[in-house]
Amino acid sequence: YYNLATAYEGLQDNKKAVKNAENAVEIARLTFGNEHSETQQYTNYLQQIKKLSR
């Protein structure tokens, strides 16, 4: 989902980018936990694109 989110961001479709980034964060949290570097990377990315879509 992270790769889809970055692709949609590149296409300037922030609504779909946010949705896919949210999915990526949720899966990473369930798989790795909140403290894992990948979870943190996805969470930071989600926050970044949410700011851009305002």
C-alpha cells in the first residue's frame, strides 16, 4: 500500500494517496508493532501527505 500511496501522490491524487498510506500504516502496525522503523516511516509519510492535502 505504501508504494501505491507514493504513486498516487505522484499523480497528485492525494485522496487515494492518503487512503493507501493509512492502509500501509495499519498493516505495518499489526505486523511489526508501533516502534518498528518501517511503521514509523509510513506514519511520517502519512502525516506529510495529510498536510499536503489540506
